[in-house]
Amino acid sequence: MAVAETKCLDHTGRSTHHHGQFDQRGSGQADDDCRDDQWQSRSGCGVHRRSGVAKSFPGGVGMANMKFEKSLVNDVIPYIEKHYRVKTGKSNRALTGLSMGGLQTQNTTFTNPDLFDYISVMSMGFADLSRFGIKTDDSQRAEQIAALKAAHPKLYWIAVGKDDFLYESVVTMRNALDDAGFPYEYRESSGGHTWTNWRIYLSEFAPRLFK
């Protein structure tokens, strides 16, 4: 997982309070695939990607055991808000994840609907992951979608490539959200389950945050 701080400058050039953007990566994806300590300009703000802030659980099965989601909510966010000068509240938090990180983003936001105002799920839908030895509990999915809808997140952004092996799971997810009248934005690209796509998606999602 990479924790990203968006750091904005006021008209004097002084740094203001930071917002919190939490990026969750997939199983087996190395941090060095994205350069550490990289700043990119985002409409006057910078996105700082720092790898290794929170330790992910090894392997797909471990990453799907909900320990990460609980640690993010109970440990990581409280620690950051206690020790760093950040704005608190859902309007100042964003969560995004790709691949298995997309599943963790779903799990976190569905079980904590009032925590994040900006949410993005990349290359993951409502998937049957049993072939990977991963069990998902969708028994409360309808209620969770309704609760997140009632929380009115400012942006729920979904992205996937046409050739992604999880494309149909995204179709299933969108159908469920449509049936529930849940508002979201959808980005479909060419290509598959690749870093090429995820870098593009992040470059499009990040400028939409904290407006």
C-alpha cells in the first residue's frame, strides 16, 4: 500500500493542511513499479506517493482476509490524523485501489460508508475469486450498497480495460449499482490488467479529489 499526501499551496506559497489519499495495490505488485517519492503536479497540488507506509499481507488469500481493511481504519488513519497536520472528516479522505487493492477498497468503503468521500475501484468488480482460493462474503452486499449510497460520497469512480480478465466482474458490479440507483462514474479503456492502465487511471482520478 502507498499512502499519498496531497499537499496544496496557498497564494503565498505556504503549505496548507494536507488531505489523505490512500492507494492500495494488488497482490504481488511491487512498490518499485512506481517510483517512490515522486511528486506530480495536480492543478496546484502535488501527489506524494510513499511506499511501505503500511505492510500488506503476502499473497492474494492473505490480502482478502479483512485484516488490512481493519488496520487501515483502526490503526493507519487514526495514526496519521494524530501525528500529522491533516484535515479530518470524509470530505478530506480518498481511497483507491487496483486489482486486489480494488477489492480492499470495496470492503473498506462498504463496511465504513461514512469514512471516504472520494472512492475509486480499478480493475476489480464483484468477482468470484474462489479459483484463487479467495472467499468473499456478499450476503450483505445490497444493504452495504444502500448504506454507501445514503452516505452520498462525492465521487465513486470505476475503471477497467476491455481486455482485463476481471472485466465481467466489473459488469456485474455496475449492474448491481445500477439496480440500486447508486451514482458512479465509469472509465473503460483498451488494454488489460496492467500498470499501463493503472497509471493512466490514477492520473485521471487524482485531479478530481478534494474539489
